[in-house]
Amino acid sequence: MKLLLDTCVWGGAVEPLRSAGHDVTWAGEREKDPGDQELLEIAREQGRVLVTLDKDFGELAIVQEIEHVGIVRLVGHAAKAQGSACPAAIQRYAQDLEQGAIVTVELTRVRVRPPGKA
């Protein structure tokens, strides 16, 4: 799966995702943070699922109806734990993400919001 990691996601999460076979770019390698809306648009243009810690992307996708390929939001995971939580969630919810879902991965539960759900 093609992924774009937001700047707030620990850069160390890149390698476990690549090792799991994903095509990963990390926004933290950019010279300048483009901001949430532009980052979501970059992910869509490149056909990448956005991985973030930031709940603002849900508002952009749901309230402002900005198109996206899929979003994974990690909640409550320590930086070093993101490297293991993220690949596991992407593997388990790949089909939902491929359809454009928003997957929120908390420490004790996962919520999946299918695309188009108001």
C-alpha cells in the first residue's frame, strides 16, 4: 500500500512499514510542512493513505468533504510504538482503507468510518 506519514508521526515508523512491503514517504523529510489541507491533497494526488496523529484530518475529510484515499489516525501511541501499531492496523484494515475509510487506532480499540458516512 502507498502511504504518506504526516510530520507528527515518528520517523522511525517508516522502516517497519517499508519492511512490511509498503511504499512509504514521510512528510518530515520535506523542507517545509505544507499544512494539513495541502498534505491531504498531496496524499490523494499520489494515491497514498495518510497516516497521522492529528484529528484535524477527520474534519477536513468529513466536514469539509475534501477527497482522500484513506486515513489512519493513531491515538495514544508513544512514538516508538507507532512503528508496530501502524503496520498491524494497515494490514488488518487494508480493504477498508483501499475503499477510502478513516481508521482510528487507539490503544484499546479501533474505529472504522467507511467512506461517505455522514
